Amino acid sequence: MPNGLEITKTAIDDFRKIQRYMTIAKKENATETYAELKREYLSLKAILTVAGVDLTDIDEIKE
């Protein structure tokens, strides 16, 4: 069973990946894809915030 640190690391990795995909979707003007990725981004952002992760340096989207 994963511990809190492993769960947080996975969430951070997913957060970075989603941001990368959001950047690509925005560049390609894929509005539906971007909107769906944004939902995932906001969920991960909420989880990381509750976990006490400082998003200042890793949040490139800032929405």
C-alpha cells in the first residue's frame, strides 16, 4: 500500500503532466481538450493544496 509521500509524488507528477498537455492543447486551439484537462488540473491542484504542497514553483498554468 502506498504511503503519503508516494501518493503526493504521483499527484505532483500527474499535475506536471496535465500542465504540459494543457499547454499543447492551448497552442493547438483544442478548446474541448483544454477544458477537460483543466478539470483534471483543478482536481489535482486541490488535492496538492490540501496535502500542503507549495505550488508556487510548479504551477505553470496559474488558473
